[in-house]
Amino acid sequence: MLKRVRRSGWWVLGIKDAESVADHSFRCAAIGYLMAKEEKASPYKVLVMTLFNDMHEARINDLHKMAQRYIKLEKAEDSSFSEQIEKLPLGIRKELSGLRREYRAQKTKESIIARDADILECLIQAKEYKEHGFKEAVKFMKKAPNVLKTKTAKELWKLARSSDINTWWERLSVFER
């Protein structure tokens, strides 16, 4: 389902074929893994937090910030998540529920890294959309950088912000050899 659920904040900007929640979760996990290694935290915990963070959206959809204003989102997320994991073995349920609570509390290094990875992925996606002609995506890039907490996330955003998204593949072009 997460491959079919589109990230809703982007359609507000008129992006019709926006990234899916699965797209977001995958890149968020990859970023989180790298950040955990750099920050000397548990990559396993960060990976699980990032991969399962938006799992509830398979049932309740991705709700952009305007919709969240009118809905008790945390309660809906928790209810959906609990139902999704209810048939899993008890040990796995406890682990996933515990990591979910840890992520929400934002008290551990791993939870802070996982949240930063989520924010950073959104920033990078906004930059990509902007560079593909959706100039309004720059609005997503204004406040979010100030929310980043880890040194690694701030450094990665600085690098991403100053990079051209096409440079890597242009170097691989047969015409450039």
C-alpha cells in the first residue's frame, strides 16, 4: 500500500505524481543509516524507526499539515499502527511499539537521528522538485533546516543544498568520456 500512497504535501504544490510514502521511507532509512554511523548511534534502531515511522499511512493515508490541523492524528496513527502489528509475534510487537514510543519522545540519540533523517529526506525531495521546475517547493525548504538537530543532518543539508542533482549522472554519460 505504501507504494501507492502519495505524499500529500506535494500535491498542494500541484505535483501530480509525487513521491510515494514507500519512496520517502526508503530514502529516509538510507539517510538514517548513514547518519547513525556518523553520529555513533545504533544503525539498527534508526533503520527500524525510519522504516516503520509512516507505516500507519497505509491505512489512514498521508495527511498534509493542513489536514492535521483538524484531526487527532496521533490517536489515529497509534490505532492504525497497533492494528497493523497485532498479529505479529509478541517480541516483535513489543520491539516495534517500544521504538515507536522512543521516536515520539525524542529523548534518545537514535530517535533524534531518525527524525532528522525524516526532515532531511523531505528537504532533499523539495530541492529536487524545485530543480525540476516546481518553484513553490522552495517554501518547504525555509523552516525545516532550522529544525535539524544533529551535526550530521546539518552538514548533509548544507551539502545537498549546494549540490546539483544532475551532476552525478552527467559524469557517467558516454558523451562525457
